[in-house]
Amino acid sequence: MIKEEKIIELIDVTKSFDDNTVVEDFNFYVRKGEFITFLGPSGCGKTTTLRMIAGFEMPTKGKILLNGVDITNLPPYKRPVNTVFQRYALFPHLDVFDNIAFGLKLKMVETDKVNKKGQKVMRHLTKQEISEKVTKALKIVDLEGFEWRDIATLSGGQQQRVAIARAIVNEPQILLLDEPLGALDLKMRKEMQIELKEMHKKLGITFIYVTHDQEEALTMSDTIIVMNDGVIQQIGTPIDIYNEPKNAFVADFIGESNIYNGTIVSSNTVRFLNHVFECVDEFPKNEIVDVVVRPEDVELVNAEKGMIKGLISDKVFKGVYYEYTLMVGNNEVVCQDTRNFEVGDTKGINIVPDSIHIMKKDFINNTYEGVINKNGNVEFAGGEFECDLTQFIEGSYLDEDGYIISKEGKKYDFTNANVKVEFGLNDIEIIDNEEDGVVSGEIISIIYKGDHYQFIIRTEDFEDFVANSEWLWNEFDKVSVKVNKDKIKLSLKQEVKEYEVI
């Protein structure tokens, strides 16, 4: 068995800025010569991870290994790494040749001579050596004959090639690319995806790429690291990531997906869309799960031949196929078909077992650590929520002084009691106005679940509320939340008797 040659390895790496953790407990490695992509939404920690590999940022904890050697605190100029930025960072007063040659003119190489201290004598590259290296780099990026062109006269795609040439001319072991295609139009971006993959094959060096574009990641990568909110969600090949997503976020972020709440009926059957389907994934009976079906895996047939029926509510022509939205009860089913049906038609829907992917739910309840205050309310997640303290003692009631009285007449004071706070995803009310709820925050994630949306709302104290709603807000909207007191379940950390008033 061939041993995998790791060129870069991150071990328990975390990066925080003040109290904000942007990269949390990263553990992964990059093989020599691999094209690996960090993929995720804006603000998920992709660029920060890239900058730590480059040496522009230092980890708060953990270590980074290069060929097995710890380089965590090594400065950027001592790392065999070059970076291509989204904005290219070219020098406008220099022509193409001098932009590419800039680093070479500063570079020092060893000679065979030794000084009095026994150290190798260093020298600058000759003009001939620099010219040869620049010419070779221009050939790789398909810009031969552009040596003396002014940077301002180049198109965006040509400038991007110059930036890549400047990075590869120094012959790095690793090339870091931070959303380098972001400034290009769609057609040029697709062309450059293919060209970058070809460059990778020609150079044979390691590419580490950052993007939020799923198509770029699927097109170019050997391995994809899907990130969200500073946490690695899944590592795998493009095929594995697409066909076997680990959770609802990955399924929703990579390509189009139908995602539903489901219940396991038996080891190989699952109920969703009010129907029991056969599946290949095995989960415990009665477990609540997320079910993912890709639109291309939904088969439309005559109504009487389908497992379930759906009414076509919308269709969009996509060139090669039509994208249909069918209503099955209150749930939407998105599918793709080359045939032309009409809005209002009723069609049968079939889904084969291999096309049904079942995942453990990321969120079943919201859970927090809280404390009971002197007002008889519970404080958690930066807010003060009304709650029912009588749930601690069966048959008890609250007297006018705020004490809990048991049915035996004993008095209890739960002030300062540490508690576990729980409530469901459907128990949160999302409110447009920040001041009208108990706690305000920003929507950082939205996943559509067929008949409702699932939101993650993050407060200023970096506490998260996961809420379901049939209403749609936008990502980054400022909202507030509240929870009905009857929905808040409290569990004491100590025994009830410790709060008895003698």
C-alpha cells in the first residue's frame, strides 16, 4: 500500500479575533500535488485558513506542518508558498514582464562558494535566468508575446493570468488561490476554471483554492473541504460531496436539493411527503431524520403510476431541461425533466431507494445553560425569558411572593439556580423588529425544508437560535426572537431539596 505524502497538515487549529472564533478545531491534510478547495459561504473562515497556511495569520492554537515540519510561527517569506489574490495586486506602473519578474529580482540563490564562516555565498539571479523563467511562466499561462504590454491594456482574464504567472515563476511547492476568478464575468470564469485545472496538471504542484462557488469547486477539485461558520462540515471528493452529503447544510449548499423532515419506519423505509419510501440507509426505528433527494433523481410519470401525486405549480426552461416545482400537499418537490408539461398538470412522482439520502438531524432542540433570576425568569443567550418554575415540582404553584409551594405546603426559592433550558425549533417566534423580541440577532443561515424554512439566528453574544418558520427572511436580516413560557423546558442541575426554604 502506497503511503500518502502529506505536504500540509493542520492539527487542532483554531483562530480567534478577540472573542470571535472564525476557525474552530481544524484537522485536515493536503497531499502533495493535490488540487484541494475550501468551499463555503462568505465569512465561514476560508480565507483565514488560507492566510494561516501562507503565514499572514498565526493560529490562536494548534499547529501547521509542512512536509512534517512545524511551520506554525514561520514568517511568510520563509515558506515555499505563493498566493494569488482576488484583486490580483499587480503593479500598474510595471509592464507584464516586470510584474512577473519582480520577485525574481529580489530572490537570492546559493552558489558553490563558501565564505570565511563556512556559509554558502548567495547571489541574485542573472538577467538571462530571470528572462528564461519569465518566458516559461508566460508559456504556462498562455501569454507568450505579452511581455512588454502595459497592465492597463489587459483584460480581466489576462491580468489574472499575469498574477498566476508571477506566483508560479518562483516555483513554489504550494500555490494558494483566494477566489481568483471572482472579478471575471461568467463566460470568462468558466473558461478559466478549465485553464486552471490544466495549469495544475502542467505544474504538478499543490493547489489550495478558496471559493464560495460550488460549480468551481466541483469542476476543478480533487478534494473539497466544505466549511460553515468556522467549522469543517465535510471533506471528500466532488462526487462524494454531491452524492453523499453529511448534513442538510452540505446538501443545500452543494447543488440543488429537496430536503424534508422524515421519520424512519423500519431499517430500510422512511416516511416523508406523507408516503413510506424504500431506502438503502439504515437508521433506528422512529428516528427523526433529514431526507435529501436531488431534483434530477425525481421521476415524473403518469399520475396513476406514481408513488405519490403532485400538481405542477411552476416551470422554468433551463436549456437542456425544464425545472418543475410540484406541490405535494404543502410540500414543494423540485425536479428536472426534458419533456414539456403544463403548469396545472397532475403528475405521478417516483423516487428509487438509491436516490433517497438520509442524514442525522443537526438540530432537534435548542439547548442552553441558564440561571433563574430574582424575578423568577430564566436568563440565557443574553436575554431574560419568562418561564414556568412550577415544572420543577409536580402539583406546585407560585405564591404572591414568588416562591414555589409544593402540594405538601413546602416553600422553595429557585433564585440563582443553574438550569438546562430546552425548547423546539417550532417554538421560536421570529419578529421583524429587533426591539419587539427578547433577544435580537442576525440571520446567518437559511435552509428550505419543503414546506418551511429553517433559520439560524446569531446574537451579538454569538449565541444561536435555530427556528422553523413558513415565512421567509433574507440572510443577514436583523430580527429578534421570543419563546412562549409554556414552551420552555427547564431542568435543574441540583436536587430540588437544595432550594427548600426552611
